[in-house]
Amino acid sequence: MTKGRRRAPGPRVSPSRWGRAPRDDAAARTGAAFRLSGDRGGSAAAATRLLGVEPSDAFEAGDRLGRGPGRRAVSLWLLSSALPPDGELADHLHWLLDRLEPKAGVLWRLVDEGYAADWFCLAASGATEHAVELDRPLLTRLLALPGGLLLDVMGED
């Protein structure tokens, strides 16, 4: 694995606003989030401060995991697309890229400092078929920023 291009531990936190996979009579459900995890001690608060972008969600190492006694091992900074979940996955990624491309230098610096990055994507479809298209211009934009592309593809279950 190339230095500075590690994926965030996942899928420990998936953006819950996407909900469950659609039923047979429902349209496809899509969503995307850019995630930074502080694998080597970086905090979500520091990522927010350096990026100047308010995350959709953020967790710090040591925060409680739900109601149990467990604690988070690493921090996590998430920016989730605010588009409706019934659109195309590519639209969610474009939404994120429009906000993060101006911060490319800071994102690469955060990864060089030990944060792990990824693009966590959901594509869920019921009995109706739904093809996901990620064209070359979109993939080129994604490649200019850190993070692997994680696709959570699911059916009606």
C-alpha cells in the first residue's frame, strides 16, 4: 500500500440517514460520504479546523460507542452528501467533490500526517434493476483526492 493512501477502518460507521435497502416496490437508494479517520491520533476537531468544512458527523477517539461501555479507538470525520437518497450515486459523489476539491492540499496533508481517507458509497436496489455509472471524468476527479472508493452494493435484504 502506498504511503498516505490507506483506507479508513470500515465500514464501522455508515451514514445512517440512508436507511434500509429499498423494498421490491421502491426505487434505488444511493448515498456517499467522504471519511477521514485519525488512525495515528489525529482528531476530528483538528480535521474540521484545518479543512474549514463542517462535517455531517464527527467522533473522537475515546468517545462512547452507543450505550455500552465500549470506546472508539480512532476519531472519525464524515462529510455525507445532502442530496436525496433516490438519485444517482454519481450525483452524490459530485456533490462531495464540489466541496472537497478546493481543500485538496489540506486533505493530502492530513493523510500524510496519518489520517486514513475513503469514499464510502451505498447503492441499494429492490427487485428493479439499477445500474450505477461512474464515468471517467468523475473517476478522474476522485483520483485527484485521497481515499479509496468503497462500494456497499446491496439488494432488498
